Amino acid sequence: MKKPVVDQDSCTGCGLCPDIASNTFKLNDDGVAEVIDPQGDDEDTIQEAIDSCPVEAISWEE
Ligand code: SF4
């Protein structure tokens, strides 16, 4: 199963990924994105969030 992972050292906390895939990502108390449910949204939606990240901080892990 593919899972999205966030490189929290790269994340700027822009908020785009939780906007796009709100069931998968959220901004945590430190203001960076974390995965709350790797299958929270369908794969296309998660891919859209990955593609939208301005610093390419999200990737798929097999
Ligand atoms: S889109 Fe990228 S930079 Fe923005 S909150 Fe998500 S992981 Fe962080």
C-alpha cells in the first residue's frame, strides 16, 4: 500500500495539503503538516496535494 509521508523539516506550514486532502493531512501544533490517515482521501486527491506542495515535502512511500 502506498502511503504519503511528509518531510517535516522541509514543510513550511503553508496549509495547502490539508486544504486539498483534509482527511489525510493536518497542520500539527508545531505548524507543520502531518499525516493523520494515509488513506483518508482517494489517491488522486492525495496526489493533487503532493503536486501542490510548493517545497515538494510530500512523497509516496511503498
Ligand atoms: S503543502 Fe507542503 S509545505 Fe504546505 S503544509 Fe503541506 S507539506 Fe507543508
